[in-house]
Amino acid sequence: MDPAFLTIAELSRLYDQRELSPVEVTRNLFDRIAAHDSKLHSFIRVTPEVALAEAQAAERELMAGRRRGLLHGIPYALKDIVETAGIPTTGHSKLCHDYVPAADAHLVSRLKAGGAVLMGKLATWEFALGGPSWDLPWPPARNPWNPDYLPGGSSSGAGSAVAAGFVPGAVGTDTGGSIRGPAAVCGIAGLKPTYGRVSRRGVFPNTFTMDHCGPLTRSAEDIALFLQVIAGFDAEDPGSEDAPVPDYAAALTRSITGLRLGLIEHWYADGAHPDLPPAMSAAIEILRGLGAVVEPVQLSSLRDYTDCKTTISIAELYAIHEKDLKTRPQDFGRILRNRVLPGALIRAEDYVQALRWRTVLAREQAMALKRFDALLTAGALGVADPADPNQPDRLVSSPSITMPFSVGGLPALNIPCGFSRAEGLPLSMQIAAAPMAEPIVLRIAHAYQQATDWHRRHPDLH
Amino acid sequence: MRTDLSHLPPSGPEEIRAMTSRAGLDLPEELIQQLIAVWPAFEAMVRRIPRDCDRAAEPAHTYRPLRIVRD
């Protein structure tokens, strides 16, 4: 049995039935990575010795009937800004080329304790911001649906590796859309959890006030299983929320009949890929058919949300990288440098006013979520970008449809909802809800995926 | 009616050089030129930030002393 496109839920079931073993799956996936990743560059580093040792341990325990958790024996990979004890963590940057952390990130400790199998470290945009870049020590990852296109960013390797069938799940990070963007253009699921739901300790910072860690998988059900393992309070992360972790898989079993969904259509009505509005309309009809009540809702413009988020981000980013920008600016990639250096010119009052505006914008979303159980919009405004080093930098010029829920700190999940006709590339829908309402987001996404098969379509790598 | 700073004229290259210098950055000329090229888009963004929040409006990142971990 080829495990490449089995979900986490399916793998676990087959482990329980003794029809597959963690070692067999791990070896099979490494063979697949060896055969195809030279075209996709999704991994910066594979960790076969670690993985096989963890897979063998998991196999022994599962055979003995000792299941440690929902990801026991499940292969996964980490964006290479997540620190791993004894394994280099580069940030995809020359600045950290030889950095070997002494300790695991908090979420890695949870995955290890749960018996998951670390396959390696994944490509990212430099320090989760500067990309796609062609002047870094490793090439940018490519999109498995068509390697002439990019997998989005900054969790670029995570999107590529999960869509390519190299791993069933990966950990990414999302400050303005870095999990959801790659999920959207790679045709997979990606969740930015509530701010504070998953610890950021041991993860290279991008923007302290908006950094989130979360899973990318091939189904909403797998997101629920993955989140269950990594979610939870961490007293050593000042942003961590001490809130109970619900049973996310249990939420999937409930119907969405009667749920009220607010559709933010004006964010994608103009300027989006022409195939996106019809794909969204079809998705909304399916949700209505499942019993949801979908009504329009109006929020501030994407331009407002993008200005607010980006002003906050570049001020914090500059503070993070100031020392290196002053002592070794040439060691940064051009794109990251050009995105971070402007932070030196942001005044204190600009930063504080942006933080105050964030409260206003977040409150606007909270008010909408008093009327609705969840908000719906597109997951991305277009399809994947071509892998062209001469593309202009659109960080500031193009508003982002993922940044609003970064500003709100809300849980937001992207899932595939179609393909473009001209390019044959994935399109995506985004579902957000109130803080800590991941169960509602997952419930809606799972119901949609039970009625559709977009998430069951996979790229042919040959 | 929203108030912001969009009415201000864009900073010229010499002003950008001066701001960079005041930030303590001593960049090679090539990198200064790159910053001069990219700054106008960032400056326009920052100037769109509204400046009319209520006097008591809190920023979205407040200090929580109970969450500071002691060594």
C-alpha cells in the first residue's frame, strides 16, 4: 500500500489494524522525498536517523498496544524556524546557517512526547518573511502542482511537502498568512489557531504580537488531530493563553445545520482571480445545502487591515534584526532586507497608533461574530505565483486576504474549494471564528470536505 | 471623517538618508539606494494609519505582569 496520500486519520487506523507500520511508512516517504524533492526543494534537511529511531520506537509501542497520542508513529516535518535540539535550525538564512539549538521548541517537545516521527526541516522564506528569494543558501521551494510555480510563503516547504505526499502533516507559522497562503496555493488545509493557543517558545520570532504556530495537513480532520497534540498553555510564552483544550475531533461529528455564517464577499469581489468568485459561490451553495445560513457581512477594507498589520510587523521585525542589520546587512537576502530596513524609519507613535487601530479592527470582527458563528471569505486572492525571480515585491502594494484574521488573532482555516481553469492550480476558502472557537471552524470545514472531494485531489509528480 | 497623514509630501532621498542616519544605520551606498527605492510604499502605508483613536483607546499589546516568567 502506497502511504503517500493517506491522511493522518487513515494512517492511524491502518496502524491499529496492523496493515501498515510506522517504519514501513517512514521508509516509503523517504524514498518518495529522495525521488522527487530535487525538483521541489521543500526540505532544507531530512533527518532519517532521527525519524527511523522514532518510527521504530513507535512501532514497538503500538504493537504492544501502548498508544501515546493521536500522532503516534505519524511522520511530520517542521518549518526551519522551529528549534530542534541537536538539529540545525537555519531560518533559511545565511545568518543562522550553522545554528544548532540546545533545546526543542515547546511544540516539538509535545510532538516528541506524543510519539510523532520527525522527517526533517522545511524550506521557508528567510526568517519567515523574506521571500521568495533566490539569493539565499537554499533555493526557494516549488509548487508540486506545477514546479514552474511557487508554493506561497512563508511556510513554503510545509505547503509543498504536504501537497507532494512527502509527509501527511507539517508545522508552519503564520504572522500575516504564512500557513494559510501556502495551504491555499498548494490545495491543502492550513490552520492559524487563535493567538496564544499554541506556544511560540523556541520558534524564531517575526512579529511578537501576531506570531502563531499551526498545522498544515491534507484534511480538516487531520488538522483537528494535529492541533490536539500541539495546543495548550505554556507558562514560558508570555502570549500563551491558559484556556482548556477541547476535544477537536469530537467537534467534527456535529452537523452544521443552523450555523450562521457571515460572508465577507467584498474582500474578493474585485481584483481576484476570475475563477475564484464562482468557486466561492459554489462552496457557499454546498454549505447552504448542509443547513448553514449564509448572509453577507461588511468589514473594513483589506487595505486597512494590511496597513495596520504591516506597520506593526516591520517595526517589530526591525527590532528583532537591528543588531545584524547594523553589523552584517549584506548577509540578509535582498527581499528580507528591503522589507525590514524600512522598520528603522517607523516612529514610535506610528507603531503605537497601529496597535491602537488593531484594537479597533479586532473589535469590529468581534462585533460581527456576535451575529455569526463564523466568517467566510476566500483563502487567497489568486493562484500560485510563477517562480520568477524578477517578480515585483507586493508585500505593501497588494492587500492580503489573510491579514485581517492575523490582526484579530482569530482561528482561521484555509481549505481547497476548486481549481483554476487556465493554470489548473488550487483555489481556497477561508473560515474564521471567535477566539478559541477552533471547534466551529473545524466542524464547518469537515462538513464541507465530507460533501466535496477537492482535498482528495493530489498532484502527479512524474 | 478619518484623520491620517496622507496629505504630507513624500520624503525625498536626502530626508531618507537623514532618517537612516538618525536610526544609527551606516549602510553601504548600494543598500541605501535600495532603501530609498522601497521606502515610499512603506511611508504611504504608515501615513494611512488613522490618528483619531479615542484618548483612552488601548494599544493591542498591554503589559501583563503576572505573565512575566522569572528566572
